[in-house]
Amino acid sequence: MSFLGFLLLGLIAGAIAKLILPGKQGGGWFVTLMLGVVGALLGGWLGGMLFGANLAEFWSLQSWLLAIGGSIIVLLIYGLIVGRGDRSRA
């Protein structure tokens, strides 16, 4: 998959992960989409290491599930980090 294809996959995966996760993570849509790209990279890396996943195809269900899963993980971690900062100020 090309870099632009992977970038597009990450952007869409970030938006889907935002819809799946309950609550408000903050940061707006731009931050969510950028975290989605990071999550897609994380999901692809973990999928390749743990499952030997081949992420060469853009329309592969495996690629999409790993990208969305990685995006959810990154959004959860971001929510924990940002959530702690808000509680300490109050």
C-alpha cells in the first residue's frame, strides 16, 4: 500500500474509532484524525509482529480492522493522558 493510501486509511480509521469510543476524548477532529494515523501505524506494526499480517492491500478487511484497533488504542491512551491533566487542575 502506498503512503497516501496508508494515510487515508489512518484518517478514516481515526474517525471510525472516534465514533466507536464512548465519551468525549477532547482534542477535536483534527487531533482525532492525526491520532488515527498514528493508531493505524501502531495497528499495522503490531499486526505484522504478532500475527504476521500482510498489510499490502487497501481494501483488505484485515488492514482495516488492525488500523481501527490501533486507533482505538491510541485514542484511549490519549484520553487517559488528557483526562489526568484536566483532573489535576480542578
